Amino acid sequence: MVKMTGEAMTPSERLRAMAAGKPIDRLPCVPIMGNGAARVIGVRVAELRGNGPLLARAQIEAYRLFRYDTVRIFTDLFVQAEAMGAIVHCPEDETAYLRAPAIQSLDEIDRLRPADPYKDGYLPAQLEAMRIAVQEIGQEVPVTGALVGPFTNATFLRGTDAILRDIYHHPEAVHRLCQLSLETSLRYAEAMMDLGCTPSITDAMSSGSVISRKAFEEFSFPYLKKLVDFIHSRGRTVTLHICGNTNRILEGMAATGADCLSLDNAVDLAEAKRRVGDRVRLMGNVPPAEVMLEGSPADVEAAVKRCLRAAGDNPKGFIVASGCSLPTETPFANIQAMMAAVRRYGRWPIDPELLEGEGCHGVPD
């Protein structure tokens, strides 16, 4: 990899050095690749979900094409809830979505059981993809597995509208659903780590765009903290991503103990750096839709430079990334432009003069 890109460090070397406060050649860059990996190998999105070897091949080839700094095994947010009884619809060539929650009534909670990641739903296929990816590329690039946060998984078990009502009228039932979801998350995280894969937590429904700070503190934070503590007990670091506007809960996210906060483009990176940058690494937040999907390479470069100006000097480190998973149809040219911009402007230490202006320099990948 180093020979092909002309870079001095592999992604693993770069991230380890950053974590240790040692010199790095450039800042890491992660255009968060989701089902767009299917486009790299020319298959339909639905083909990836239950096929571990194919999912691994798609993500491995996407990494080899773009040479970013972390590989994430991911298809959709519903695999854990589906393994616990939720009904998921898989369009032929689009990302899966929740068709029906696992329960329609709180009386049904007693029949729910934590999922067995080695037997239930598509979790075994996801684990197989992680195993293959770790074996093939794990020495040069960190391989992570998408782990859905307990509150988000509880939402998929119950349904969004219902759980938002339950928060006020049946809080004890919400805690039961979160505890069941935590047990699934713990089992799945352990299985990932046994393979040499690092869990990466996504907790979309804990967003300030969905629930209040008070609800986050009561129904999400305690379970996230337990999950992060467990991952740390196995000697692994962990990234936490919560979608949407998380300005009201930045301190809470940092207090989970996560090593890195992946921030959506609804969050002001400079403000996040001011409030929590002395405690945690930050990651973000080039807009995945407006810029990566719909913009030009020049737009991508300008967005990367804005992120670097805002947080490139974050005390605990910074990773340039998309604000969330890239849409499936994100142009390859824009992903290449993101990597090229970081290789030019993200050289360490950051040169402020290099970040002046918004024009595209057409730097090569």
C-alpha cells in the first residue's frame, strides 16, 4: 500500500501514532463507505447482506481502490434488531429498511431474547465478512464492525413513534428494551473482537434531532457507557457516531469514554473542538449528500479544507471523514477528491497558509 500511494505510513501505523501523540505523515481520512462498496465490484446492494465473502470482497476492493484509513463492515442498521425479531425489507439494489418492529405491544417484551451473533439472522454473515477482511487487510488498515447502539436497537424493536411515547408513559419498559439490546450489543461486540475486529458504535436514534438531552441521559447514555467500558476491557478503542444534530449532547458523548466522536455535518466542528476536543478525538464532517453525492470534486476539496480549518489542530487528534455513511451512488471521483485533498492539505503539521482559499487545485490522488 505504501508503495502504491507513495505515503510514508500505512493506515494502521498512522492511527497508532496519532493515538500515541507521535509524528504522523498526514491526518487520517475516512470517507465512510457503506453500500457504495457494491458499486466497486458491480453487484446489487441486496447481494451483500447475507453473503459474508461477497460483503468482505466489496469492502476490501473499495479500500484497495481509494486507500482510506479505516474499513467498516456494514450493510444497514437493522441486522441486530432483525436477529431479535424485527422485520426488515431488502430492496434489490437499495439499502434495507425496517418494515415492522419486533413487538407491537409492551406485553410482548417478555418473549424477546438477546441475539446469538453466531446463529441469528444475518449476524453470522457479517462476522464472516469481518473475519475475511481482518485476515486479508487487517495488518495494514484497521477493520471495524458496525455495532448499533442499545437505544437505537430498542427503537427498532418497538418502533419509533411507540418508543417516543413510551419514554414518557412507560419508561421502565424502555429500559427493559435497552437492556435487552445492550446484551445483544455486548455479545456481538465480543464476537467481533474475538475475530480481531474493532467495534464501531452507531446510535442514530440517540440524536438530538430525535430525542431530548434528558432522554439521552436517561435512556441512551448509561447503556452506551457500559458498552464502551466493555470494549475497553478487551483492550480495544471505540468510535461513537450519533447522527444529526448532537450539539446538546457533545459532553455526554465524550463522557461515555469513547476514544473518538464521529460527528454529523449538522455539528459545528470548531464548537465541538472547543467543548470536548481536549478529551476526545474528533472525526468528520464533510456533508455526505450535499457535497459527496451531489457536489463536484472542487466542492469536496473546499469542504475538506473547511473541516481542517475548524478542527485539524484538535488537541486529541482529528480524522477527516464524511459526516455519515456515504450514499450508495456517491461518485468515485468525489471519494478520490476527498483522499487527494487530505493528502495535500492534511500533511502534518497542518500548514495554515495552505488552507487559505476555496479553489480546487486538481491535486492527483
